Amino acid sequence: MSLSPPASLPHVTMADVARIAGVSTITVSRALRAPRSVAPATRERIEQAIAQTGYVFDSVAGSLKSRRTNLVLVLIPSIMHSYLAHMIQGISDVISPRGLHLVLGTTEETPEGEERTIRAFLPLRPCAILLHNTVHTARTRDELPRYGVPLIETGDLIAEPLGHVVSYSNHEAARAMTAHLAASGRKRIAFIYRGPGNERTWIRRSGYRQALADAGLAFAPELEVAAEPGFAGAATALRHLMGLAQPADAGFFVGDDLAAGALIECRRQGWSVPGRIAVAAYDDSELAAHTDPGITSLLIPRYELGRQAGLLLLESLESGTPVPAPRSIDLGFTLNVREST
């Protein structure tokens, strides 16, 4: 027995919703694009009419005249980077009440991947674009500013941005942590990053190397190690560092999860922390404060970074000019010292 296809639903228009709700089509459109611009009672009648009719708002079709939707494109390196969730939430908390919605894409950690993702999403006509990458292909650098919407970069404070910048200095953050370890008497300070690394990794590495030079410590290439993500990757990297002819006496792990994995391995091997080796980290998540010992870590204000980016985005959209003069906002960082160092 074959199943008959379902009957086609009647085509419902915005005018149908407006008629049932007793308002104009302009009011319905405004309620869908910027809900807070419509009185709560009116908005409730419109929402009831939408539920009754099954109307689906086509923001792309609606953008053919305005040439933009209420979609904000946010590109991040990978969804595996959980620390970026706070930044994304900060953006969303600011723009969602204004009727804007996030569209999330990944760049595969490469400028070429970023270019492919941008070109795939541009047909959606986003009204603004946020990029976490700071290195772009020549084509992206040439074409994206001409798209005519606000651009915000969040990965680092960069000298030649495509648009606005809301971030902090990766170089200075890594330099500050390495200087702290050197000031505590450590001589063999390792830099452990998630392999294969990206442009922010190399910026942080430059800060690490500068701090070594400032402290008069010799650069040792064997102390720079790429680790697989997670606890196991950190444990493997730490065993390698402790097995060197001149073992590391401090590890700067670019990620709290890596540092936590190192602590677990130290306990397994009987290596005292910070006696035998000091352990430091990046991002100061809740994990860092609740390990035993607590992990010294760099607090990056990820949520505030996203919130400020969202506010700047709204300001740009409401300024009346397609691409306002670029601004740079430095949110800085905090070095939280705990028992692990």
C-alpha cells in the first residue's frame, strides 16, 4: 500500500497575519524584525496569528529590497573550541533582543576555509559579519570590505583590521604569563599548544619567546611542544618534556583543559606541583579554579568581548552609514595566580 502525499498547505502571507491580528503589514514586519519595537500586547496578537496560520517569515526574500537580513554571521575556527561559547553568548545576549539572529560558521582554522565559508553564507545577505580569524586570504581582504556591512574582528588586536576590532593582545598575555614563571625562578619554561596551531598560537608564542629573552633565559626549541587536544594529549606532551636530558621545570599550557590533563599526569607520576614543575594555563575557565592545586591562568574576558562586539555591531547598524570609521577596543586580560605556580 502506498502512502498518499500530504495535501499542500495553503500559501499564507504577511497580509493574512496582519488581518487576523488586526494590525498593518508594516507592524507585522516590524514585530518580526525588531520585536521590542512593538508593544507587548500587539506582539502577542501577532504571535497568536502566526501560530494560527503557520506563517513562516522569509527574511531572505524580505531582504531583496533592503539588501540585508536580520542575520549576523559569526565565523569561528572550530566548534571544538569551547571557550568561544562565552563570546558567542555575549554577542547573542546583546543582539537578540533587537531582533537580530546569529548564524554560526567555522573556518577549519585556515584563511582558505574562512574564505569558502564566507562565500557560502553571503547569499543569505547578513547585515553584519564577525570574524575570529585575524589572518585572511587576499581575496577576503579585497572583497569583504566592499560588501558594505559592519565587520568586526575578535581574535587579536591587529594593526590592519578589515573593520572594527574588539579583542586583547595575545602577545602581551603570553608574555605576562611567561614573565611570571621566570620571576618565580623557573629556568626551563615549556610552551605547550594545541597542534597544529593557528595564527593566535604563533602570536602567543612570540610573547613567550620575548619574555624568555627579557628574563635572560636561553631559547630551547625542544620546549615548544604541540599537544593533541584533551587530557591525554597533555599527558603525552608532559611526559616528553619531563623525559628530556634537561627536563622542563614549568609548563605554560595554552588551554585550561591541557593544564588540567598535566596535573592529572603529575599526580599519576608522583611529580609535585609546583615543586617539581609549575603548571600555568590560558583562559581561566571554571576548571582552573577548582582543580587541586588551583591552576594559575590568564583570564580572558570572553563574555564581555562578545557583549562589546554586539554593542559595537548595533551602533554600526544604527549609525546611518554602511561602514562606519573603524574602532579598536582593547579589553585586556588578568593573570590569576594560584597554587600551581
